[in-house]
Amino acid sequence: MEVRKPHIKSIPYDEFKDNDTLGKITQELNEGGVNVVLGSLDQAINWGRSNSLWSLTFGTSCCGIEFMAVGCARYDFSRFGFEVTRNSPRQADLIMCAGTITNKMAPVFKRLYDEIAEPKYVVAVGGCTISGGPFKKSYNVVRGIDELVPVDVYIPGCPPRPEAILYGMMQLQRKVKVEKFFGGANHKMTKEERELSLSKGGLRGISNEVLTSTEKLGKKTPIIVTDVPEDFDPNKELTD
């Protein structure tokens, strides 16, 4: 039995690389009452990832109380998709480090970070996490977790307000939305890349994310929340 393929006159069947044709077809369909949205698969995946950021439950000091406050009914960050917190690093997307990291805790923190699957993120909450805070000159406190892991978002304060934490997480969302998912950190290494990875990272090599970075190894360009805008309204951000 012969199966006939449908033929639509307005669609070119030869290979074409311009977006004008697709835009024209979409406009025709929209004018006819059909809802069509064009986008890349990267955009669709990153939209889902940015709205389902699962944080590791990791509060080592008083900033952890603010993290708990953001999850309660008054602020309720479940409206943004952050509400799922995991006790296992293998099920988490990010570490929201809320509190002091001592030299004794540092190897544990680094191990938890290493166990998170890529792509993964780190949010530094509070002065102690960023620079050691009031304990900076103490012999037993790490002077900023950027000495241990690459940080994506800094949220200063002692402790920062829940609004600042929400604002910082929204900056992380924006960072996730513009990432290149396919061909970026998740591509399969070629033989040359594998050799380069092993030469720089020892027995297991370094990750795709670090290998493809044009910046210094292990370092990312962080977002620093200097201040929450006066007109910042979480409810308005949800409706926009």
C-alpha cells in the first residue's frame, strides 16, 4: 500500500536556512486563527529548567533561617518554581549556601558540589558565605566559598532579606534561560576534547562545562545582587 505524503504549497521542501520563510508561514497561520509559536529547543528546555530549580537543603548558619522564611507562606517561593528542595545532591540543581563555611565543613561542601549532576549552580547567600562576614579574621572560617567552588549569584546581607533571596534566584533564572543546552555543557566529548580534559583534570578529567568555558578554569562570571530595586514586586514579576 502506497502512503502519500501531504504536500503543502506554502512550505518549501528544498533545504532552506532562512527564518523569513518560517516567519511568513507562522504569520499566515496566526491570521487564520491558529496559535503557532516559533522557538528553539534550547529555549523550551531552558524555560523548563529555569522554572524548576531544585535546591539542596544546605543551611549552615543563621542565613538558613531566611531561606526557610522564603519558603513559608508570607513569601512562598513555590510561585517561582523553587519550592522543591532535595536532601540528596544527586537530585538537586543548585546549592544555595546559606551560612558560614568553616575549614572543617569545606571538604564536605566541596564533595556535595561535586556530586550534583551538571549543569549545576551555586548561590552564595549572606556575608559569611561571600567573604567570611564578621568572622573573616577567624582562623577557622573560609573567606568566601569562591575559594572552593565557582559561584553564580552573590546575595549580600547579614542576613539578606527574603526579597533579596527571591531577586537573586530570579537573576539565576535569567542566567539559565540564555544558556546553550545542546552543544554546550551536555555535548559528548570528541577524542581530542577527552585527551585535553584528562590532561587538565587528572584521572577523571574536567567537565564539559569547564572545558568549553572561555574564562579561567573553574570560574564563572557571577551575578552580584547589589540592591533590590525599590519597585521590585514579586507578584508583578509573576504576571509579566
